[in-house]
Amino acid sequence: MKKSFLIFAIATMSFSLHAQTEQTYTQMFDSLFNNVSYSTATSGIVYDRVICFSNIRQTTDTCSYSRFIQAYSELNRAVVNPSVNQEFSMETNDLRESLKNIPYIPIGIINAQYDSIDIS
């Protein structure tokens, strides 16, 4: 009994220590690529800085409300130079709030250019 309690206590402490040093994916990406200059990103967005859940690189003619919001959020978080790219000045929560009372979005267009890192 004491042995299992000791193992549980050590495991709990190691998880709490690990949680204090966690970084977001974007922070980890920026720390790994800190020698890469973002000034060559002519669009002001480096899309590889965020984890892609919306699969924005796949072109479709329709998408769901949640995928639209997710794609906007990813592009908003990937902005590296706001002075170059001002299209994503609205925060995702503000966009979600402004669309809250609308039952559907008849047309939503995200016309954006972004840069990716070529690792090949």
C-alpha cells in the first residue's frame, strides 16, 4: 500500500513539474526556428507556426461553420508581421461573437496568402 502511494505521489509531482514548463506549439516552433528571419515572409503569415486542424490547404467549395472559424483562427495565430497582413486583425472570439445570432453563414470567404517552410 505504501509503495503504490509513493509511486502515485512521484508520478503526480512529475506531471505537475512538466506542466509548468509546457509551451504552446507556436512558442516551440518559434524557439526551434529562432534563426530563421520572418522578414522574407511576404504575406506576413507563416502557416507552419500553428497546428493545422482545419486542413485549409485542401480547397473545397463548402465548409462547416466550425471549420471556417478554425481556419480563421489558425491564420490569425500564424501572423508574424501584423503591419503587412492586417486582414486578420479581428480576434477569433470577436468573430465568433459577431456570428453568434446568425443561424447560418451564406457566404464566408477567407482570401489569404500565407507562406510555408519548405523542409525538403
